[in-house]
Amino acid sequence: MVDDERKLIRFHGRPLDLSRIEYRLLKVLVERPGRVFSRDELMERAWDDPAASFDRTVDAHVKTLRAKLRAIAPDEDPIVTHRGMGYSLREQA
């Protein structure tokens, strides 16, 4: 659940302690489950100045997000890596 006014995202009812970039990145994924976003698209949507970062910076932030999500639900990995394409949020069955 995304609470945009509070800049808060909950996972299994628990609030995530996210940096500004992590919040923006996860919000992009949450708003379009199943849609694959390229690293460049994610940078355009989550960074203030995408040109100042490298595309592999997205990978580092996704890794941190995954760790925070696993801390709440160790058996779940809602962020899907699409090799050579980017990332998506797993759609709920």
C-alpha cells in the first residue's frame, strides 16, 4: 500500500523504512505490477538527476529494497529481474 501524502509504503501491513530513492523506485513498480521497467526508465522516474548516476545504481537500490522486503516476508521476492530488460513487481495471483 502506497501512502503518497506520508511518503510511506507498507508491505504486509508493516511500514518500510525507505530512502527517498527507494521510495520512488518502489512506488513506480507498485503502481504498475507486471510491467517491466528498464533501468533507464526507473532512473528517469526515481532520480532527480538521472544523468548523474549509472544504470547499475538501480541494481544496488533494488538489492537494498529486496533485503528490506525479505526482512518482513523472508519467503517472498516481489521484485522480478528480467535479464537484459529491467525489473517488475510480481503480480498477485
